[in-house]
Amino acid sequence: MPVSKKRPKLPEEDLAAAVADIINSPITKPNLSFLSPPADIAVVHPKPPGIDSKPVGIGGEPGESADSLDISTKPSANPADFGPLPPGVNSTPLGIIAAPSIKPLWQAEGIGTLFEQSRVRRISQAQDALSLVEEKVYDLLWGTKNQRRAEFRLVHYSLQRIGTEARINIKTVRELIPRLIDKGFIQIEHHADVRRNLPTLYRVWSYAGVLANQKRHNRFYVAKSGKGVFYVHPVSASIGPASFTADSGGVKPVGFDLIPPVQRPLGVGIKPTAFNTPPSGVAPTGPMGVADVKPMGGVGSASLDSFLDRFIRQTSPTTYLELLKIIKETLNTEADDNVLTSIIATSHRNSLQTTGEPATDEELVHFTATKAHIISRAPNIRNHVAVLRKAVPECFLGETFRAFRAAAAVYRKKADEQHKRLILERGQQEELAAEADRRDALWSEICARHMTDRGYDMQAIANDPDLDQLGRQHARTMMDRLGRYSKTGL
């Protein structure tokens, strides 16, 4: 029969001391700080049973405790009515906290995230607004650094080339390019042209130009988060800690207490303290410049769609028919009304974006005829109208269109001057012709006065007082050459 062995008894541990050591540990203590209430919170201690928290005679009947009173309807007593308070007694009623402290908060552009003051830093260099990968892409687009102080550079780069040379995933490149555009470091000068195998043309601003643009748009501070580096602007908000209130019967959630109780939803709410001040930051770009696009109304400005609709309606019927005729004769197809309207509307939008002015009828006809002629000669295009629908509006984008419009303005000015000169010359010629006709009529009348049997008396004609100086010289010349009498007259 096996012998049973008794296990040795473990020494008893002091669990209370172990727990105390864990709580007081310098590693654990900061993580358990939420268990201790803040200094500005009034803590409600449990009331021992049988003890009234309110003396008899203050707002109640004898023997009536504070728990049996309806505090929502009973008026609260003013401590000033009972004389000065003893030293060390707080005049703030139980359950009511002091005024919430105002802490500066910063809101990020684009995402709306709020940051504390400790995470915000002032921009000293333009590259402070870039993350490491964004700065890497920017340096690639800027190219070699030299002593030339250029305000910007124009470079052709495709997304694939940026990803290959910067050794970045192309998906990341697609996310970084819009960020650099929003931050004001680059802008798209002309989109890629697949038919001519031309990549996107970027305008890359220098650090000096970016810094000036940041100051112009009130961008002085940035904050870094896990999603990147963002421009931030100050927002004044009231942060209220949790408090015990008699009407709520519990703890109010910690958060932003700026919305009235009637309108405040459950949970956390936020609203700026300055209700009448506009938000800080860069104003969104509208159709006619930097002004904000307001909704349609009695006092609001027109939206972009209203501008486009007005420009489409201002397009003359002659131009509309001319565009239909160009498409039919060049591409041998009928253009849909929606397609043609889309071409005109997109062209106006691109022209407004590039120069701030809508497209003209002459420009629409010129670019439509040019692109239609090029597309008709391409053998690998099936849907010519669809390609034309995309190609014509692209002619109104970028520096090329600005140069075209400037050259057209110079040509139009020269043409107007030449036209005026032709009109002036034509007017002078008409005046000279009218003067010659008047003179011939006068000479015929004077010759008829001095007609004799022997012919026209040239001496009498030359001495006629109504004859002008040119006629007298002509009469004397004929008299010296033919004699006094002539059969032809002046």
C-alpha cells in the first residue's frame, strides 16, 4: 500500500500589503490616478443612517430630512442671509462645481481633430509642415538645389516615376500628392495627356514662396499626429470636468460643456465660445476667386452652377450650331445635346479656374475644330465624341491656355488697330473721291459759262472768280499748250 505524503504548507502571504505595494508602485500609481477625484470636484460623502443633512427650520418642517425634500422645487438658501461664514467653510453649495477652466485647443485643417497646446509648434521653416515622406517627395519634385533663387519650377512627373525614384508605394504617392497640393507646396499646372504620352506638369514652389503663402493664409502653427502633420488654428473651448448635480442624480460625462442643456445631446458636445466670429484658417476657393461660395438665397452669392448656367445660356445659338456643324462634318457623327452642353460647361469651369474669366465663343469654336480635326485622323479611336468631350475642356487649363489667351489678346489688339487704320484710309479715300466729284462738277459748270462758237475760252475760264486755284493752273497750262480756245475744256 503506497505511503501518502503530505504536501508542505506554503507560508501565508499578506495580501493587503501586496496590494498596497502594487498601488503605491511608481509604475502603477500614474495608471490608477483616475480613481482619485480632481481637486475642483466636490465629493459627496455617504450620510450615516439616521442623521439629517439639513438642520431643522431651513426650508423644511421640523423632523423633515433633506432626503425627503423636493430640491427641484424648493428654493435654495443664500449663505449671505445668515451672516459671515466660519473660517474654512466653503460657500459653494454641495454638488456644484466652480466655473470650468478655459484651456486652449487647436483644430486641424481638413480633418477637424482637436489638439492640446503641448502638441502644437510654431512654423519656423516651410518644411516644418511636412512629414518625412512628404518632404522626400517634395525634394524629388524640386530637383537639384542650386544657387538660383527661383520662385517655382515646372517639372513633368508621373505617379509611377515618383514612386520608383522615391521608393514609395504608388498608393502612398496618390495620397501624398493631394496633401502637398493642400499644404501649398505644389500645384498641378496641366494634367497628364495620355494621347501624347505627356505626364502631369507640376508647379513646385520654393521654400521661400511656400513660407510667404503660409503667412498670407494665416498658417503659423502645425501639429503632428499618427496621420501626418497638419496646419492648426486656435479654438477657444470650455472643458468641464465631471460633476455631481442634484438634478441629474449622477455623474456628468467629462467633455466640452458649451451647448445649452436643452440642446446638448448625450455624451460629449463642443461649440466655440465666439459664436459670431468666423472660423480661422484658409477660406475655400470659390468659382471667382478666394471668396466663399454661399448657398442661394436672398443675401447669398450665386453658386458655381449658377455661373455655369448663365454662361451656357449666354453662348449664342450661332456658336452652338457652329459646334454641331464642326462635329458632324469632321467626325461624321451627330453630337448629343447633353454631350455638347457638357463640353461647354466644363470648358467654362476650367477657364474660370485658370484665368478667372469664362471661355469665349471664338475659343470654343477654335479648340473644338482643332481637336476634332486631330481626333478624326487617329485610327485607334472608336468613340470620337467621347474623346472630344474630354479633350476640348483640357485646352482651357494650365499655363498654355494663359499664353494662348495673352497671344490672342495681342493679336486682337493689332487686328483692331489695323481695322481702324483701314477704316481711316477708306474714309480719306472717300473724302478725296467726293472732293474730286465736287471739283469736276464745278469745272463743268464754269466751262459751260464760257462756251463760244470757237470753243471754250480758256482765258475767261482762268479769270473766272468761282474757279479754284487748281482749276486756274490747269486752265493756264492748257492755254499755253493749245491756245486760248479749246474744244475739250477743263
